[in-house]
Amino acid sequence: MAKRKYYLSKSTFLKGLQCEKALYFHKHHYNLKDEITEAQQAIFDQGNLVGELAHQLFPGGINCQPEVFYEYNKALASTRQALDHGRPVIYEAAFFFNGVFVYADILVEDEEGWKVYEVKSSTSVKEVNIQDAALQSYVIEQNGIKLKDVCIVHLDNTYERDGEIEVEELFIKTSVLSEVKTLLPRIPKEIERLKTVIDRETLPEKSIGAYCSSPYTCDFMGQCWGHIPEDAVFDVGNLRTKKKFELYDQGIILIKDIPDEFELSDKQRMQVEGVKNNTSYVDSMRLNQFLDDLHGPLYFLDFETMGSGVPLFDRTRPYQQIPFQYSLHVQEADQIKHFEFLAETDGTDPRISFIKQLILDCGSEGDILVYNISFEQSKIEELIQVFPDYQVPLEGIIRRLKDLMIPFQKGWYYTPEMKGSYSIKQVLPALVPELSYKQLNINEGGTASSTFAAMANGTFEGDYDQTRKYLLEYCKMDTYAMVEILRFLRDRVD
């Protein structure tokens, strides 16, 4: 490989297509990259697991990826050796042409000729996957390999595990050859354009826009969005991205500066007026009706779920959300008790233990308050479908569910500190500022889910016992938050 200071790869090519500024940052100021969250890392790990499993679609291949990913020359040499020796299946085949380096997930030669398979951990083919495949195909063919087909290999979300994973059933191979052929004539021009971006001496001037999060969330958001203050137009709840940037492009950054004539929904207008006038809104009549309709003893329930691209248990599908944990506060008169469940990660399906303990802890009478009823209800309904022996007690729990999110979702109570959101993560600090998720080691659902999934699939590398305590603390905070939010509402309307 000829020496060059900076190369393009599939990932940096796609980054440049999304935003030239992000590409320049990546090549010249990599140290400014946003920190990868645990949830993001879990997505990367998921992709690696899926990619390795997909090799079984074409067994017996040789893997050309070196121990150190960026040892490109070793990868190129291994690939050339495999090709020279007539190896029909090559994993991570490496190719280089005109300053562009690519790894092909799976390269196969059959009776029809060479075919390339790009593996994705998603359940469908996206436009960005085709752009990825087009660059890959261009570089491979410039190395003298004529491709008879180009396929995206992705997960089939209708596949249900029953015993050992059936790899041929788990994956779908979708040909994108025609789409790639359409894009190929543009690839050389895009390569040269992005090389020019990399070779610039100064950062490209580019304002923030909808492309900052599409098709991927940019990992330099911290650099470009640092000038956006709190209570900005981007914080207006449920306002379409296009309308947010319509305001921003007019120089309107703060919510308080949104013109009165700008089209907003009633709830959005409530938020804007709340910021402008520092006022809260209380619909005492509807709040009282909601509170009067609660019948004790009161249960406060929250589930945590996890999904895996490769199903871990029988009767589960890719990314199906599997309950693995709950917290339950029970309030009767002035007494509050707490119950909790966290599944083991010993390879057994957590759902039966979850169901049995949930039925026991929820008793037989009293309303069960949840936050966003559609989530818990749908998860219990899924459990009934798979485990019909528990239908009667689980349906009894469903009938007792009531949604504590309703007063905030409907706008019966609103304060500017909620920032246009009725998420419990925003409502709790707005109403009960002495409580916060920030001090928790695990403080949001995505991290809880990915952490438990890593424990379950054997990729977790942290302190197992301590992390289980962190999971319990997080879920407990969710239900204690509901206890305190209900107390706040009662104090506010009494």
C-alpha cells in the first residue's frame, strides 16, 4: 500500500457523505470525539457477535483480519494469499484502491463467480447499507474481481428460536446488486471529493442540521452543538425536526424568542408560554378526578427488558424485548414496602421466574401504577402468549394497571422545568428536585438493558456482583420516583 497520511475506509466514507465536517474532525481531531456510551458500545458488540455468527452461513473460510485491526498491510497480504491459493470463502477480505481501504465481511466464489456479503445486525436493509456496499464493490472490482452479486445479510425478525440457532433461518440474504450498480458511477467522484475534504488545512464551515443525527448520530456532536443553550428551540416537545431548524435558520435559538404566530400545538404552546412567563399549569379538576380514581393498596411497578440480535432463549425472536427485572413499591396507609426481582444470568430463560415472582408480589387487589402503561401491558400480554398457564393471574394484573404518566402526557400538570417532556426522567427532577438519577452508576434504561444483555450473552467484563446492585438501584429509583411524584400531585391539588 502506498504511503499516504490519511486513507478512506467504508466508515469514514459514509461519515463524509453524512457530513464533511465530521470527516475532517475524525481525521484531524479524533481526540475531540464524543465519549462512547455503554449503550453504544453494546450496539457495536452486538454487531460483532452477529458478524461472527454469519460466517456459519459459509463455513470453512479463512479469516484475513489481523489481530490489530489497523494493520492493513497484513490484511491485504493475507487476502492476496487466500486468493492466490484459490480459497473460495474469505472472511474479512481486505482490498485497497486509490487511497480507499475496505474489509468485505464475507467473500465467496461459487459456480457463478464471486459474491460479496455485507453483514448487518439490523432487521432490514437501509439506504446507508447500499452506499456502504457500493463503495466496497467499487474497490473490490478495481482489484480485478468481477462481482456476480452483492448482498446485505441481515437478521430475520420473524425467526423464533427453538433449540440451537438455525443460522440459515436467522439470517436473510438480500441482493442489492441493481441498487449498487446505480450508485457505482458516482463513487469515484465522491471519493475524490472526500479526499479533498481530508486534505484541507482548515475545518469545513458547516452549520448544524438534521444530518447531525441521520443516518447515524454524529460522534462529534459535542463540538458542533456546544453553543446551543438550555431552553432552546430544539427542546420543544414533539416539534418536528424540520420546524426546529426552520426556527434555528432564522436565527431563533431560544424558546422565549419563538414568535407568537409560529404554528405550534396546544401542548407546545403551553411549553413556550411557560418558558416566556415562568408559569406552571395545573388542571385541578382533572387531576382530582385522576387521584380520586385510585384505589389502594397502591402498587408502583416498573419493568426492565433486554433484547438480543441473536435470540438467547427458546421462543424468542431477534431484538424481542424480554423482561428480566422489576421493582415494586407497595403503599398501604402510611406504610411503604419494596419488592424487587432481577433474573440470574446462568443461561436459563428469565421469564418464568419473573412471572411467578411478579404474581406473588402483586397480590390480588389494589391499583398498580406504571409509567407509560402501553409498555408494561404489552410485555405482560407477550408473556401470556408464550406461557398461557399463567394467563388468569397475569390478566388480573393487566386489569389493575393505571398510568401515572397520564396527568403529564395530557397536560393536566406542566411546569417549565419539565422542558416539554413527560418522561419520568424529566418529570422527577422538575417536581422533586432533591431526587435525581444522576448519582446512580446505571441511570437510564438503555444502559440497564445492554448491561444485562452483556451479562446474559457472556460478553460482560465488569464487576458482576456490584453491577447487579447498580441494576437494582436503578430500577428501584423508577418506582420510588412514582411514589414521590404521586405524593407531589396530591399535595398540589389538596
